[in-house]
Amino acid sequence: MGRKSVSGKQIAEIAAEAIGKRNYDPIEFIVWLFRHADIELEEDLVAIWDKGAPVVGSDLDPADVVFRTGKPARLLPTKRYAGHLGVFVGGKERDIVHVDPDSGRITKVPINDFLEEGSFRGTRRLIASS
């Protein structure tokens, strides 16, 4: 886990400040975001998955990375395909900040909108919960 003393809540705040920005792909955004916690990630969906610890969906903390289906899809160690990811930021709607695949814009959506039916692939924690 990261060397800097940066909380998941602080990562979530940085993600929220980036809403509306463009020119990221989803993986680049996650890599950029976690650099703030001194966590170096490869720009590869499976490598990001492998770096984190598994999380049960109901136990999400700010900064947990949520994986779903999408294109291009990569085979995860769970033998399921994922192609998109976002960061959980919490809030009343249990929001996710991610790069919209159509517009390339960083956006915030309720987790239920992010996870269309059957699209959930897993969640990983990259920052120790506080």
C-alpha cells in the first residue's frame, strides 16, 4: 500500500476535483489518481487488479477501485472479463468517479448507474482503510 499518508477520503476528494476534465482514458485516470498516494500502478487493468486487495461490495471505502464489463475486455484472475473501472467516492448515492467511455470526460455517477445489470466484476482496495 502507499508510502504517503494519504487517506482514501483524500483520494476521493482529488477524484471529485477532476470531474469535468478530459483527455484521460479510464486506466490513465486511476494511475494518475493513485500517484497522489505514492502508489505506482502500471497502465494495465489486470495489473491494477493484482495490486489491490479484494473488497466485498457492501464494505466499500472511498478510493476503492470498482471493475465492470467494458471494451476492450481483459481476463481477470477470477476468470471473468472486465474492461472498465472507476473509483468509489462515497456519498449519499454511493458514487463512482470514472472516465465516461463515450465522451472521455471524468464524471461522477451513482454506483447503480455505473454497474449496469450483470456488469460488476469486482472491487480492489489500494489504500488501507482508516
